[in-house]
Amino acid sequence: MAADKGKDPTGGNGRQAASRNDILFGFASENTAKVSELSPLALAFVGDAVHNLYVRTRLAQTGGRARDMHLDTCEQVRAQAQAKAALELMPQLSAEEKRIYLRGRNAKSANVPKHAEVGEYRSATGFEALLGFLYLTARRDRLYELLDAASRFQDG
């Protein structure tokens, strides 16, 4: 503990670190404006992790071999699957959710995975940005609603 004296509380990047509760469970819902200030790629970064954890947890509940669960997870979180989910979910999105999706979709990313088309990758980024936004604004019911619907598109 003594070694922490004088340590930069911003982690060296000039930004105040979030509390442990903020990191694991998202910002409080009244911080929507703060979350909206994040870059769409930062929202997608969080949304990718949320989607991955959701799929992994869902598969773990069904049981099976770890390798099979891993392969199923990869199949469900790949860009093509996320782009398909985004397309199917579009009519169900609110104006605000469509705006977040479009910010993510239109964000310029440095690279595209070798197994995805540019359009699919951008659509998947929009989907992930929306998931990240919902997670960080603590809109859990809506987040689960969209994740459950996306899973049904994968299963059906």
C-alpha cells in the first residue's frame, strides 16, 4: 500500500478512473449524457464484451464441452451474425437506439476482420455500440430484450 502513495489517480492518461462498481455494472442511468460523449468505437468495445459474456453465460447454462461452447460463441458473436441481428432488430429500435446504432455503424475503424465484408463489419460495430450504450446507461431490461431477440435469430 505504501508504494501507492503519490500514484497518479488517473492511471497516467489524465482521466479519472471509474469506481469498481461503475466498471462492472455500468454508469448510473442519469449519466446518459456522459455515456453519449463516448466515441462509438468505445461503446462498441464495451458492447462486444457484453455480447460475448451474454452468449457464453447462456451456453454455459446449457452445459456441454468447453470446446463446443467456445465454437458456438465464436459463431454467434462474429460480424455476420451481429449484422444479421442488427438488420432484424432495426424495426424494433427507438429513435435514440437507431441514432446510437448509426453512430457505431458509421464510425471509421482501422481494420476489418479477414472473414467479414466491410458492410457486415460496420453493421456489427453499430450493434455492439448499441449494446455498449444500453449496458453503460444501466438499461438492463432493454439490453436483455435485444440480446434475447438476437439469440433467437441465431437459433432460428
